[in-house]
Amino acid sequence: MTQEVITHRDLVIDLGEGLKTDAQLTLPAVGKGPFPGILLIQGSGNTDMNEYLPPIVTGSNEPSRPFLQIANYLSARGFAVLRFNKRGVGLNGT
């Protein structure tokens, strides 16, 4: 049995005026906080919090989720990482 080194918390962020968005906080599962924090912000376009890239974009048979990979990597090394869905994605699909 291996010990988990990271944990995820699903969140909903209230952006005001009735607009909400999905978010996820990735944290180290070991050690006591507070942990240094990092906010990952996507580039342009309708991109989710994980920066999902379909197989046709990655050029392989597998999709890619680089922000999820980055968050997991950083949290395994002691950082709290927050990611969120941009406007037009997920809960805030308006």
C-alpha cells in the first residue's frame, strides 16, 4: 500500500452577479500547512481548468491534461495549486 502524497478538493467559486465556476485545489497530503500557493491561469480560448487537449491536438491516441499534471507535480513537492474553469466552460457555460 502506498501513501497518497497529494489530495484534491473540488470547489465552486462565486464570481458575483450569479456567475460561478468550477475549481480544484490540489494540496500536499502530508505535512502541515500553510503551503505556498500557485494559481494556474489558462491562455486564450475555451479551456477548462486542466487545459484538456483532445487526441487530435496532441497527435497521439491519448488526450493531454497539462495543468492537471503540473498541479499534481507541484503539490507532491509541497505547493497548494488552484485551477479553475474559464468563463464559458463547466458551471459558467454562459
